[in-house]
Amino acid sequence: MISTQSLGTIVSLWRYPVKSMMGEELNAAEVTKGGLLGDRAYALVDSSDGKVASAKNPRKWPQLFNFRAALADAPKTGVKTPPVRITLPDGDVVNSEQPDLPQIFSKVLKRDVTLGAIAGRRDAVEAEEYWPDIDGLDHRDTVTDFGLPEGTFFDCAVVHLLTTATLDRLRALYPQGRFEVRRFRPNLVVQTGNGEKDFVENAWIGQILAIGDDVRLSITGPCPRCVMTTLPQGDLPADTGILRTAAQHNKANVGVYASVLQGGKVRRGDSVRLE
């Protein structure tokens, strides 16, 4: 019998059907080797250079957080990803199957773009990242290129976890900042017990996490944060103090990345355990 250590429960699940757009909160999701089914299934691609549009470079792509994406139907394993419905900044809703979609996006974004689907892709693509002028980051006040893992629209790993303990720790360090889940775009948010306020995920790296009855994740490393956490979205204001606090107190890491050892259904309320 495998011994386990209880860590908490899943309090929210998130999927982001289009890279760098607002996503959708779920009650349950199917987890596969490629992450939450339907996550980052689509991305905008710059027609001029072939690079994927990313809010990591807000000077080039300042409006991406004003778009919201949701899959038209529940995705199923082994079946083509459903179309995606996208709410534009002006409130209009478009569908990924519309033939005039590139023109609509290009007009709003003032750049020629197409909506690409990850299904069937095996090529490696690149995106750009702007590094703010903040102590503790690898670069400062510059833009760098980075490659996405082959055949995906993920920046690094296929699953991102975040705990309430880390958010509470950051709030205590910088009370005037609004450390809300949506700033950090996790897939799984774990509520830890005992009112913990600490970067507890750091101790999970290199270990196996069991979620519910079936899902097993390998915690592969910390999640380094970027300028996206500082950007305005909805009623959240722009705030460089969000990233500065993470840089000063946890090497700019917030949450952890994971790969999927065993897939299955994950639901809000599922137990989370270290094996």
C-alpha cells in the first residue's frame, strides 16, 4: 500500500482554450498526457513572422487579456477539439469556424494574425517575452524570444498548480497588491489546510501528487513568473509590485509545473495528496 500525505483539496479548475486569452473556470476536467483536455488548444499566430501571440510581450500584444475564450462543447479524448467561442473586447462573440475570423482579429489587434489549432501540429514555434526592469529577473527591460515545447502552445509544462497558501503569503508580504488567482493563470488551485501562508509548493518539486482517484502528476519544477502577472485585466489594475514581491521573496516563482503520469477525471473538491 502506498503511503500518502494529505495536502488539501482542489478549489478551482481552469482551462485556457486560446493562449494568452482569458479562460474558463470548470467544475471538472479530463486530464491527459497533454494536460487538461482543451487547454491551450488554439493560439493566434502573427502572419508576418510566424510567432505565437503572447501577453508576455504586452507592447506588441496589448489587448489579449481583453479577449475571453471558451470551448463550444466539452472536449473528448481521441476526438477533434470542439470549436472555440471568443468574446471580443467590444463584447461581440465570434466562433473559430467563421471564415472571416482572421480579418476580425487583425482589425482589432492591428496586426495580421490567424487562429491556429494545436491538433496535428508537430512543429516548434516561438513567442516573445518582455522582461520588466525588476531586480531578480533573468533579464531587465528587454525582449527575448523563447521556444514552445514541440507540438504544443504551452510555454513550458502542460499543468500548472498554485496553492492558496502561496497567495496568502504574497498578500501578507504586499498587502496593497491584489493577488488573485486569475493573475497567475493556473490550471489547478489547491486549498491547503491550517491557514498556511507559505510557498508550500516548493517542497513538492521532484515528488508525485495524487489527485482524486486517478490522476497522478510529477511536479517538475517551479513556475517562474513574468510581466503577465502585472497586467490589468477586468477590474484588476496594472501592478508591477505583484512580480516584484515574488522576485524578492521566492526567486520570482509562484506555483509549480507538472507533467502527467496518469490521466483521468479531476473535479473541484478532489483530495490532493503526496505519494
